[in-house]
Amino acid sequence: MVLISFKSISPITSPILPTYHHHHHSFHHSIHHLLLIYYKLILLFLFFLIFYLSYFTNLINHHFNQSYQFHSTKSSTKFYEFDFSNQSTTTTFNIPGWIKLNALPITSLLEKPSGLSIQPINPISECESNWISAGIPCLSLQNQSTPLDILWTWVNGTSTQKKQTYSTKQLPDYLFRQHDELRYSIRSVLTSIPSTLINQLHLFTEDICGSNLPFDRFGSIPTWLNTTFIDRQIALHHHSQAFHVSVNYLKAWKPFQNYSSNDHSILQSNSIQWRKSVVPSHNSLAIESQIPHLENLGKTLLYMNDDTFLLRPFSSGDLMTSSYGPVFRIQWDLNVQDRPPTSRPLSIGSNGEWPSLGYSNWLLSNRFGCRDRRYLHHVAKVLPVDSMKELSAIWADELSESASSAFRSQLPEVNLPFLTTWYHIEKHRESILYSYIMLKSDLNSDGKISSNEFQLMLKDLSIKPNQRILQVQTPSRLTNHPNMIRKVLKDSDYPLQTQYAWVSSDGYPLQSNSNHQLPNYSSTNPPDQTFCEIDVEVCFGNLNDLVNRNGELKSEDLFKRIGFEQVRCGDCLVTKIVGESGLANSLEFALPSSTSPSTTWFFGFFKRVGFGGMGKKRKEGVVGVEKSWENLKVWGKNVRGDEKRQIGISLLKKYQYVIGNTPNTFRALTSEIGAKKFLEPLIVNQDSVAMVTVNDLIVESGAIRVFKNWLNQLWSEKLDFEI
């Protein structure tokens, strides 16, 4: 900073002012004094101008450059900065594969986890209510359009800049090798899915820092993308725009451990330091963890990678419908077990995605009860956005840690598609039990199960006095029969490539006795076949530990005991509810009875109710957003009449889903012979597979040629937005 001394400058010898000779006239004295004042004001102005410029420059340098000190830590990755200075000040930016980004958000701080998206319960029509409760097909749902947003995550590993980034790491070539897969993946989607079912295409990719100014950012784009179509047909999202950090994680983040602050402005500044240290990311799990923060996503997302392709025509019934919800594809014979964050892989990147799957399952077990869950097929995945945003509020700290992991398994990482899918499935199970215990069995809605209410609940379940074991018969259901599905969906929505193996109105698919198979509730089962047993003493008896000092049993405690502490009790109770509800789609037995059948089903209640008490008013009839079921807050008090029924139906509607079987295959290419053996049949017999994922582990150049020829043979037609 330049300092100016007023004493060092004499007004008599200043080149700015003329030489002044003293006169005795008062007029000349006045002029002299005015000029001195004017001159000093100019100097004062210059002094403050230089001071503030110097201060502002230092502030910017500190604000934007301090984080680069952290790149030298062992847990961080050094990303190169690239010299775009010749371009950044020009009116047109023209470097193939890059675009200049607008100003970044001033903070990457997650202000409030709840602000991300805990969604309110939406009021529904009587037609929709009859569909959920009684299984009566709803015409208004049939006519509702359900367009998808389709997202690709992509990193241009072949760019010179990216190769420089990887140059200091001993990583195999296939991690950043490109064969133009993204172009062909997009072509495959637009060939297979009608345009009427697509709301928006999204591309989530990297951006890097330029050297001209510390806040210049340049976003990566495919070189073949016509930029005039950006936002019109493809929405671009870049890492710096979406990577966000929770307050809790930021305070515990290693560079700030010794001087964390509760001052909001400091936290905002520190969040930018965090963002600059973690982006761009080339860890796919870290990138996926930030998808919930993307702006302008629709209600349902088809999540693609650039190595996933669709081979045959798809309808909405293959992906998402208003009547059934999203279609999940689960590999039922492959277990995913709990893996706590303290169980670390032997080395970074070892075991692929499995550490993240085990960790995600561990999070789910803490929240919904301990159990193994099942792997998702390694193909394109349908993800409900509301559920994805809900879990991003619950596990905001865990997603922040995932985003901070530069390489797979460097830190504990969440597997977002797995977590989203099973969160949604678990919430539907929870909603069935919540409706039955909290809404139906607590008759007076006082938040307690009285002795009389408890006996009525046992009677409702056909449990006699002193009965120890209740044998629950296998339900007889027609829910997923093709003829039933044709009645529910209009012809244009009927699934073309997918068999509905499980519909959520049949309860919970992950029964402990199902032996790695979906339960079979088809009506051909003998009606007296026992499916599961409820041990009355384990599930309902010995409740003294749940009774408070006033001798009261809170309905919340009973709900948590059956639902999460004793998961087999909850599973079997769900099966009992399904069996008592009728032949198809109905979940009537879980719901409080209707007191006003003619109601229009729009209550003022829904104008004030939300999830987890996130607003200023107390929220009732909802389940909280805690990470563990032991600490879960559950509301159900002071809800009367048809409001109780409406809450239950709305929750069941919100979390409905389908588990579908779609012909799919996944293969990692290595050799030319292997590539031909795998890919050529997919050209000759395109009806054999509808979804395919092709990984590059190629060690022979001939395999690359075979792969590129396969891509071009299937999807040779250029798209409108290709150059």
C-alpha cells in the first residue's frame, strides 16, 4: 500500500498550482486559501482511493487464494490452474471444450438442511384416495403426464488440462480415456424415450479456475455441443455451482479445526475455501453426492452415466407413472451389508463402489432398522427427486464428507443412487406402520396408546388374549398381474420393456424369510400357507420399558419398537395389513376409517403441515428427519377425523414405487475378442437387451475399434444440438 505524507508536498513548488506571490489584497488571499483547500482535498481523495484499492486487493487475495495452501495437505488433491488470460477479457470466448461461467454463488454453505427440501404432504383428490386405499384405478392419474429429467455426469478426461491434472497420479489410462460415449449415450436416450416423456436434459460436469483473476471459472463442455442450445435443450451444471458443505462438516473440516467460528460471514468465506479445495472432482461418488443441490430438477430423474445406453423403445410405464411411482431395478440375489465408517478399505480406490454401498446401508440401518439390502442393477437408474432432497437434509454432513473425497475410499462416501432408492422404499414401509399405529390405533390422537386402545389393536389383528404367536398367512394379491396393470395404466403408458415384479401396495419386499427372492403373493398360493409369525411378547408384550413414569405408553415409542427396533415384527405386521386389505393395490387396513365419504379431500391442514417441524409452527402428523430411529421425533397428536386418513393416504401416495425387471447387461471390455463376443450380438439381436452398461478396462487397441464401430452402428444419426 502506498502512503502519502501531506508534509512532503509543498504547495509553493507543486507543478499542479501556479507560483503564488503574496499580495496585500484580500481577494488574492481568498484565492490562495481556496486553492490550498482544493489541493488538499484532492490529495485526501487520492489517499483514501489508494487505501481502499489496496485493502480490497488484499481482501480478494485472501478470500480466493487462501485455500490453495490446503492443497499441500495429504488429504487434498492439487489441481492445476490453466492460463485462459488471453481469452477471459475478450468479448467472445472461444476455446473448444470450455465455456466461461457467470459469477459463482457467494457461498457454498448449506444454510439450513431443512431448507433443501423436506417436502410437505400434498393434498390429493378423492379419486387418488380411492386408488391408494381401495385399489380403484383413477382416471385423473392415468391422464397425468410424468415427464422425466435426464441427467448425465461427465468429465472430459482426454482434455490436455485433465491429463495434466492426472499426470502426478499413477492412475490407469482407462480412468480418463474417452470414446465419445456421452454423445452416443444421449443419442440412445433420445432414440428410445419419446420426447413427450422428457422434461429436460442435464449435464453435470467439471469446471476449473483460470489464472487471470482468482474468481474466473471455465466450465467443461463436449466439443461437439452447439452452445446455442445450452439451457434450451441441455441444462449445464458445473461442480462449483453445486458443491455445498454443511455447517457441521465445515466446522470439523481439517483446515479449520483450530479456528472454526459461528460467525455467519466467516462460515460463508470458509465454505468458498472448502469448495475451491474439492472442485473440480474426478471421484464419481463425490460428484453424485452433490446431485441433490442441482437447480431446476423435476420430480423424477433418470440418472445416466456416459457409459450407459438404452437399446429399445421405452414408455412411461418403464420409468415412472402417476399411478405406480418410480420404477426401480434391483438385483435381488446380491446382498449389501452394513459397513460403518470406521471400517476402511486397505487402500484408496480398492473394492470399487462397495465401501460406499456398505456405508450407505449402514446409514439406512441406523435410521430404519438393521438389515442387509440389495444391490441396484448397474444400469440407468430412476430416482425420485423429493426423496433425494429429503435425504440430503438428513445426511447433509455425510454428503459433505463424500464431496470432500478426492479419490474413491479416501473418505467415507455415500452411494447416492443406492441411498435414494432404499430410502424411498423404507419410507413407504414406515408410512404403512405410521398410519396403522400412530393414526389408526391411537383413536383419540392424544399421542398415547391407552390400555383400551392397545386391546382394540390386538383384537383388530386377530390376536386373542394370552396368545403368544400370531401366524400370518401369505396374502393373495393380483396387484402386479399384467391384466391388473392394463386396467390401471392407459395403453400408451403400459411398460414396453419391464415386468412389474413388485408393487409397493403389496407392502415391503425385503422380508427376512424371502431367501433372496421377492415375496410371491399371487392368488395361486394356498390360502392357509403361513408366511411369517408375530411373536406377541417380543413385538407387543413386555412394554414396561416403554411406559413412562405416569404409566402411559406413547404411540411414538410403540411405533419405533415395532418399526425399527424389532424389524421382523414390523415386516410381518406389514404383511398382515396387506393380507387384510383385499386382492389388489389396496392398503385400507392400515388406514383410519373415513368419517366423511363425500369429502373433497382438501383440508386446511395441508396448508400448515410439513415434515419434521421445520416451519415456525409445530407440525403434526409427520415423521422427523433425525439420522437414527432412537432419536426420531414422530408427531400424530391432535389430528382428527378424515385428516388422519388423509395424512396416511398422502404418505402412501408420496412413497409408492415399482420394482421392475428389465432385460439388461453390464460388461467391462478388455480384449478385442471379448468386445466382439459381447457387442456384436447386441446389434444382430437388439430385442435381447433393453439397457446396457459398457465399462472401459481395455488393454488391446483392437477392442477400442470394435467399441466405436458398435456405437456408430446403433446410433449414427446426429442430434439437433450437435455441431
